[in-house]
Amino acid sequence: MDLHSGLPYWVIKNSLLDYFHPLEDEFSTDIVVVGSGITGALMVHELCSAGLKCCVVDKRSIATGSSAASTALLQYEIDVPLCRMSDMIGEDNAVSAYRACLQSISDIEKVLESTGVDGCFERVPSLFYASTPKDEQLVKEEYEMRKKHNLPVCLLGKEEIKKRYKLEAPGCGLLNEVSAQIDAYRAATGLLLYHMKKDGLEVFTHTGVKECVEKQGGYVIETDGEHKINCKYVIVAAGFEAGKFLPQEIMDLTSTYALVSHPVNPAELWPEHCLIWETADPYLYIRTTGGNRIIIGGEDEKFCDPECRDALLRKKTRILEKKFKKLFPDIPFKTEMAWCGTFSTTKDGLPFIGTWPGKDRMFFDLGYGGNGITFSMIGAQIICRQIQGMEDERSKIFGYERIEKYW
């Protein structure tokens, strides 16, 4: 399936990486990472930093799957509000999930700093507003829950939001000062190139995985080019395309839409350039870029058919433009590029990280939902530790034991 279509901003901004290296012979390594997007890149970083021998395989060019279309907001908030998640998985587990996401933002920052990779990481505040006056109660409940557990949050009234951010919000909102934004495509390609140079990492592009055959002590990966890779472990970091490796369906596929504006006069942008999203489901989300452009995303649809998804792009573009105009009537917005893509969500808003029961040598690093990149950082750390025989308390929250409850 085409993961996205249209004209994703990131591959234009950065130019497409001309790297072509398909597997053309038999190969052996300790760990094979399937997927070269930001999830796979963070996974590789953790493995290489721990001195573990690994390689990457991807059926596409590096990071040209979902990462090329990601709007890349980094927030500790999860798609399911903390007050609701607490009812689903228990308050302690929900709080631990939120705290793990909070820590992962700093961990991503450290990864980029330590490698010298310019992933356009930028600390910005995040504003989560009530989409309707009726949703104000949810926002206030969420505020109380976060305050109870000392999570960074501030409650702003509707008028205060307008005064501070020029935003015509329908209701009150929650502000935090600890969020960030990134260029997922630039970060992923940068990290992989860094470890190719530093650690001799092999990245086999245009190499599809046809089958993973379990053997004693590991796997034999059979590629679409009829070559084989012998390994001890397989880590699947291929987003919703990981479904072919899973014994049952664990995610819902959703189509989403995004557009980026012409450059805007910096004086006309809202103060602090905070990330913006809302309580509605599906929700609208807004960010800026380093070049003073505005990115808007949302208008999700509960289907994954690429032709149906793509046919709606013009209509969704007009809707997103109107929604932005309603929120920011004084900011000029003219669409320069628009794109759409498919992503995965789970019923509890959490990722799936670790091994499937009974498959001790095949790991899944599946950062589904709006927090895909922060979840990917968490998954990379958990799986790297598990391969080294170490425990990680977070695995109990993000693991597969909860499947029976929701699927």
C-alpha cells in the first residue's frame, strides 16, 4: 500500500536521499531491524550504542514511508486523555505511560545532541483546547488529573488563550511548556547515516521481506530478491505494515490529511509558536516550521483505501483551511503543499512494544497513534534492554498482555 500521497513537505525541504543499496547476496548478523523510518532509526541508535550488531532492511528508500509524511509533534499527552485512560488501564499505569512520554522527549533531544544529527528539534509549548463549550468539563477533569500527579500543565480560560495566542478557541485549554517538534525524515536519515559511518551499519533499501522463518536460535529472513539473512533476532519497526508479521490484527487504520502554508511573516504568527490541538475526535493539530510556515493536519477518516483517501485530498484541504481561518482570522494562510497518509491507532491510545507471546526472538516496536515518535523512543529503549537480558518496567504497560481486553 502507498503510505502517503500528495507532496509531503519534508522530502521537498530536505531533498530526497539518493541511497540505493538492495541486498544482493546472503547475509548474517545478530539483529535485523525491519523499517528505516524514525522508529527504525531510533532503534538502530540504541542497538549500536549498546554495541549490538544489527542491520536494517526496507522495501523503500530510506525513511520514505510514514516518516516522510509525519507532522512530527512531540508531546507527553497521548491521544486518549489521562482521565479516560485511567479508567481503561488503571490510574497508575496511565500515569506511568504519560510520564514515559514526557521523558522520551528529552531522550530524543539527547540522541540528536550526542550524534550531532540536525533533526530540527525545537522546544515549543503545547496548547490543548476544548473544541466546544461542552468539552470544557473534559479539559478541567484532565487538568485536575494531571495536577494530581505533578505533570506539567496550566489551565487557561478562553479569553486568556485569545489574549496570549490570538487564537479564537471555543473553550478553555491546557498549556504545557515541555513539548517539542522535529523533522522526522531529517532525523531518521541523519541517524542512519551517522551509524553507517561510525559503526559500519548496513542498510539494505529496496529489499522487501517476504517471510521470516523461525529456526533454532533465531530467524532466516527471506527477501523478495530471493536472498536470505540469518539472524538471532528480528525487530519489526514498520508501522501498520507490521500486520503481515502479527498473528492477529491489533490496530485500526486511519487516513489523515495535512497541508503546509506559504512562508508567513513571523510577526503574524501566534506568540511562542506553540503546538495546537483539540478535544474533538478526530482532532485538528497545528504547528509551525523553522521557515515560518504553518502545518495543519487532521480530518481523519476511518478507512485506509489509498484511492478513497487520495480522492478526498482537495476537499479536506479546503476544510482544513476554513478551520484554521476560524481559529486565526487575522493570519494569512495559503496552502503550498498538501498530502495525505495512512496511520494506525489503538483503542487505548498506547503502542505495542515487545515480543508476541511465544515469539521470544521477534520484537515489535509499533508506536501507533499521534505519539508515534515518542513511543518509538520508548520502544527502542525497552527492546534494546530486553535483548540484553535486562528488565524494563515500562514493558508491562506497552506490551501485548492487554490485547484480550480490547481486541
